[in-house]
Amino acid sequence: MCHRFLPLLRAELEEALNEKNATGRARVPRREPGVVVPDAYPGTQVPLFILGESGELEVAELCWGFDARVGGRSKRVFNTRIETALEQAGTGRGMWASPMVAGRCLVPVRGFYESWTRSRERRGGEVRFHMPGRSVFLLAGIQDRGRFSVVTTEPNASVHPIHSRMPLVLGPGESSVWLGTGYASLADRSGIQLVAEADE
């Protein structure tokens, strides 16, 4: 379950979007040395891409986590199982139904973390994942009313030894699929390669 990732700055997203509008390709500028961007945790404001009313990508800054009532208590829910969201989108009932149908978004990251849950010896430690050959990649998200959640799925071969879930990482060209009508086809992430590094 993703509970920490390396976000981008809003200015970086805006520059990438300007580049995409001008050339057709989004390119995140090289970050200046010494610029420190705090990790994102549930409850923090994070810049990401949403679809605007015109159907074009826009940069928005949203709070990570939906407020929900679970067992009579208020709770922040910051991950969304794709299996549950797809089922609720199909029935039109449940907290993920509307965001899944009309609120899919893109969360640009430089990496994400998972805690060891598969090994008793390493339980509690964290592992950072990134995509080889890419300094920035996208996680699938859903959003509604100023809040967003990271969509999770079954782990692939890279994540499986460490954790029982993983964020739905989008590969090259898949952002349009996630934002389009064929998004359900992206639940299987077995073809995505990730590199794991122990957190220092």
C-alpha cells in the first residue's frame, strides 16, 4: 500500500504541460541542484494532472486522501483498490463509483515507497521503487472535490517479494488509456519494470 512518494513541483508540471502543448511531448525540466522537495504523505497537498472541463490536461494541487466513514469512525483513505473501484463504477454505488468514472487523474512521481510486509526479518523497513531509464513516471489516481487517491493493484514481479499491493504504475503511452474508456485493461501491471532500492 503506497503511503509515501516523491512528488514533483507544481512549476515542473506546468513547464511539462507547456512543452506538451507546444511540441506534443511532455518533458519535465532538469531540477536545479540543491532543490529539495519534501516527500508526499497522506494529508499533504500534491500537484498532479486532471482533465479540465474542456477535456485538456490541467495542473491542480489536491490533498492526498479522501475522508470516509469506516465502522462509524472518520478515516482518511489514501489508496483505492482497482478491483473495488471497477466494481463500484459498474454498479454506480460506493465511494469510488463517481471518481472512477469521471475523476481519473495522473500523479507524476520520481519514485514511490513500499514497506516490507512479506519478510518477518525486514518488516517495517521501506523500499524505494523507480522506473529504469525514466526520472519521472506516472501513477494512476482518482480525484473528487479537491482530494485524490492513488489507485493500487496486484503486485508485479518487482514488488511482490516486498508487498502485497502496488500503485498502478503507468508505462509509456498509457496515460491516455487511463484517462480514456479502456482504463480497466490497465489493472495487470506484470509488464511494468521497476527497480527497488533500500531506503537509506
